[in-house]
Amino acid sequence: MALLFWSCLVLVIYVYMGYPLLIGLLSLKKKPISNQGDVTPVVSILIAAYNEEEDIGATLRNKIELDYPRDRLEIIVVSDESTDRTDEIVSNMAAGSDVPIRLVRQSPRQGKTSGLNLIVPQAKGDVIVFSDANSLYDSRALKSLVRNFADPDVGYVTGKMIYTNPDGSLVGDGCSSYMKYENWIRDRESRTGSIVGVDGGVDAMRTALYEQLRADQLPDFVQPLKIVEKGYRVIYEPDALLKEEALNAVGREYTMRVRVTLRALWALYDMRSLLNPFKFGLFSLQLLSHKLLRYLAFVPLLVVFLLNPFLAGSSGIYLAVLLCQMLFYSLAWIGCLHQHRDNNPVYYALPYYFVLLNIASLHAVWRFLRGEKQVVWKPRVG
């Protein structure tokens, strides 16, 4: 029992602390990126939308106003059989825009991945940029993304997402703290070679490297993995900033996390060949540590939690671990009770978000083992 307890505890520590420390040390020997100079390839911004009448207008205006040459930019919106005013808004904005905007309607509704498969062949750009229908970029985000393609080894670039409140102010809770943690790891992974996770709303890739995917595959996970499989780098560009409104209801955040994790698990299954260290070296360790073990971390967490009370009487160290667990999960419960408040202290907002992510992972793994897949969903609901 003690051996199982310590094995699981060490695994948890490795997943959340050991791997970041390891990749931080490895990143001291940087693998440089040739991203100097003013690089402005022809860019196609691709937006998949379903019933986005509340946000699509602001998103299109944001893209039109980006600091980028007008004659080297186009926007393509694929409407996944929207039933609201999304198509009308896009068409009206296209009529008065000095940046070409095209609307493509996908019918019947087939989901984001099928929509991208439909419009990528129509893209004129050397680089395609993936934006969500509610993603607002910093004015120089596009230039920051594409300058990295000056390096012929770079095939995919992801930017930095910043969660905001409805009034535009930055989110200060566990969600934001978690993203800071993730972005730190991505920065170090990028220095070593390639990252294993992207944001999806502020991504760019070489058009020639795009592969048609199945409707159930997660494009912002599978496409980067396919880029690595081809021998190119996937990197993180912190100067390419994206502001996106955080989901302000626990149910919506939880549902979104379950959906994303479920699709990521299927992506890992489809791309499991990348876990071969003899072929993909360090990246295999990164994929295992940062993604697969992270998604499965609820297993050792549960084992440690369940075994700890039986061992607490045998040694003071077991009692100390038990008290730390009780304190941590108590703070998570307080965070749950106060989740609707603005600017929650990080000392209970972060434990709450940590627990939410792991419960969502458990739910997603259960659905994965049952063979379930999710292709479509409602915006802002998850």
C-alpha cells in the first residue's frame, strides 16, 4: 500500500512540477528561431462560425483593423448552417470592407473541422490563420505570428490567449493562473524544439502543410501533431496576443473542458505513433508528460487521496500529506462556492480550477472508453 501511495504521489509531483522543471532546464540550451525582419506573406484568416451573431461583427472588424498590408490579407468565414443573423452580418460587412471577406455556408451542419476542410482549399494565402468567432487580436498579433515563418523549419505558430471579463478587464482567477502556468511551459518547450499544445484561436500554419481531417478530429491538436510528424517545428509566439471572454459559469467551463479533453484523447490515440521515443525523441516525452499523463492525473490523485487515511497513523509524514490534501480540497470547495465573484483570491480559485480540470478529465476518459465522440457543440456553452 505504501509503495503504491508513494508511486502515485511522485507521479503527480512529476506531472505538475517535475516536468515543468525538466523542460525548463532543457530549454537553457535554446534552439533558435530565425524570425528577424519584416515578413508579410499572403495570409488567409479562417473563421468557423455557428450562430455567432453576438460576436462575429466585432471579430471581423478586429481582423480588418489589424496592422497588416491590406493587399496581402483575406478573411474566409464558414457558417456551419447558422440559423441566426451570422450569415447576414458577414455578408453586410463584406460589402463595405477593403479587405476581401468571403462567406461559405456549410450545409448540413458538420462541425468546425469539416468547415475548415471545406474552406482551406479556397484559401489564397501562403499562410492560414485560425481564429474563433469571438477572438479579438492585438493589432500586431498577425505580424508577430507570421514573422516566424521566415524560419523554414517552422510549420505552425500559436499565440498567447488572455482571458477577460465581459467588461474587457483581465480575469484574475484560477483560469488565468492556469493559463500563465501553461504559457510558461509552452515558452520553454518552444525553446527546445516544439510545443505540444496550442490555443486554437490564434494559430497559423503553412497552407501547404494542411491535411484534411476527419470531422471528429480536433484541428488545433491534430494539425500541430501532424506538423511535427512531418519534421517541422510547432512554436509559441507570446507577442501574438488574443483576448477571449472567459466562460463565467462553472457548467459551461466544465462542459467545454470535457469536450476538449475528449477530442484531445482521440487525437492522442490517432497520433499515438508520436509517443515512440526512438523516432521522435524528446517530443515523445513532452507529449507523454504534458498531455497524456496530465489528462490521466486524476488516477494517481484519487489513489493518493483514498490510501492516505489508512497510512496516516503509521507516520507523521503521512499525516502531514493528509492534512495538506484536506486543506487543498477545502480551498477548492471554497473556490467553488465563490466562483461567481470577480477577482477571487488565487489561493482558492486555483485549487478549484485544478479540481474542475481533473474531474472533467475523468468524465472525458469515461466517455472515451465508451467510444463516444463529439463533433458539434453550441458556442459559449461548451
